[in-house]
Amino acid sequence: MAVSVRGLYFIVTLFLGSFFGSIFMLGPFLPLMFVSPAWYRWITDRLVATWLTLPVALLELVFGVKVVITGDGFIPGERSVIIMNHRTRLDWMFLWCCLLRYSYLRLEKICLKAGLKAVPGFGWAMQVACFVFIQRRWNEDRNHLENMLNYFCDIREPLQLLLFPEGTDLTEKTKERSDSFAEQNGLPKFNYVLHPRSTGFTFIVDMLRQGDNLDAVHDITVAYPKNIPQTERHLVMGEFPREIHFHVQRYPVSSLPSSSAELEAWCRERWAEKETRLRDFYTGQPRAFDRDGVALVPPCKTELRVALIKAASLVYWTAFIAFCLAGLWLWAAFRWYFLVMVGVFIAQQQLVGGMELLEMACHRYWKAKELAAKIK
């Protein structure tokens, strides 16, 4: 496959936006972390959300990707755990097309593998956004998840936490491993999804319930009827999905099982439903999740407002990237600030392990100081 000009444009624009955004938009607010982690989180969530609109704008305005959403939808501003089948390595980015219309992008956090935090630009922005990086080794991840979730509960900032219980995307190799797991445990073999790992899901739901920071679980099924870009390489080659279909099912927290064992069984039931739903989707006509093919979700934003947001995002980020490149070329002070901030991001990762860990340490410091003042 040959490299595509439009694929390169997409990847380079996203990279430069996240790289310069980390340094010139998020960087100036890093000192606020040491003074008030809660205010720092409030501001940076909104700054990161402006970048999350950029992939949506590029996919839909520039590349003509069609987005179809059916099902229950979201209640704007509610706190939720989002679980979704992992068809490609890029599902998390495509989901922003859904959340832009039916929720607020500033609320989203993602559970993703820890290696991604080291990627310049993308990884730095994800650290500042306080995404949850996991090693996919439960003995190591449990304490980190507990610390992160306690922090979110403490600051009372609403969040919608996206996780993929399957743990990886659907490929021939991962399907073989899933089939082997099914055979060993007397479970049916799936063709359209992988068997979920429910330990992390149940832990997260239980922690957020205990912290009174969960309103619902959103179970999202994603499907790509025309062209499935499995990895970033496919995007570089210009292979964009022509359509993305999301089916949303909302489960209020009051409807969820109370015990961890029952919650694990509940998660497995949702994946069995996904297998049936996706089989119907890919083999039936019309290609839609509900029988009559009508989108049932009432969006919290009009299509006109969504179109204006996408247009504004495209204009802003194009101008912002151009300004940053011009600043690096023309002004010595701009270059010095750039080099200092690159050094800060690299050094803090080596010394602390990530901006999100430094943020939680600052929160613990101020919380302990506040507690000590009350005791006195």
C-alpha cells in the first residue's frame, strides 16, 4: 500500500496540534497544578476538549465520514463508565464523533496502555488530560486505578471513563486467543467480538459507586460497514471508514447488580448481546442496529451547532499550528520557551512517571494540609 497525501495530512495535523497544544496551550497552566489541582483539572479538561474536536472535524468535514448513532443516548453532563467493543485500534478516537453530539468531550477519560504516555505530543496531552494508563497486569494496575478513581471522586469533577473490557482490538491473532479462552472455560466462540475481561470493569464500577461518582453505564457497540481501518498505518494509507455506526444502551447505576460476581456476569451478557447485534448488523439489511434503521437518539446539540463547532475547530487548529511554526521560525523567545517545555515534559516523565501522577501527588499534599489545619 502506498502512503496517501490525505492520510499524511490527517496524521501530521493531529500530531502537530497535540504537540504544540501540549506546549503552548497546556504548558502555561502547569504551575496551577501546584496551587490548586482541582482548578487545574477544570481548565485543562476544557482545553483538551478543544483538541478532541479536531479529529471529528477532519473525519467528517474533510474526509466525508458518515456517523450514525442509535439507541438510548446520554443525559448531558452525567457521570458514567463507557464500555465498548474494540473493533480497531482507533475506536477511542472515532467515539469522539458520537460524544461531540450527545455529551461533552471535556468529561471523557480513557483507560489505555501505559506505553502511549511516552509518545511526544499525543502522550503528553493524554497525561495532562489525566487519562488512566494501565500496564494490563492487574497486580500493578489495581493500586493505580484505585488512586486515580479516588482522585476523581475527591475533586467531584464529572467524568465519563471509557474502557475496552476486551483489552485489545479484534484481529485474527486476538480472536484465536479469545476462542482458546472460550474453549477452556466452556463458553461460546465469538466472531464479531472478543470475550471481555471483566475484573477491571467491576473494580471501576464498584469504586465509583462507593465514591458517589457514577450515574450510569453506557454500553456502546461500534460497527464499520464500509472499510475498517485497523491501525494508524491504514489511516496513513488513506483508508478512512466511510461510515461509523454507534449503538448506545444506557443502564442507570440503580439497575446494575450489586455484587462483583453478578456484575461480571452482567458484562459477559452484554458481550453476548453485542455478538448477536453485530451479526445482525453485518448480515442484515438495512445496515443499522435497530430494525427500521432510524436513529432514535435525541442529541444535546443541533446538527447546525455541531457543524459550527467542527468548522471553528478546523479553522482554529490550522491557524494555531501555522502560528506556532511561524513563532519557532521568527522569535528566539518562542524557541527558548518551546525547548524548556519539551525538557519539562521529558524530565517529569523520567522523574515522576507522568503529569497525572504529579497532579495526584499535589492533590494529596493539599488534602493532607487541609486535614492538618482542621485538626489544629
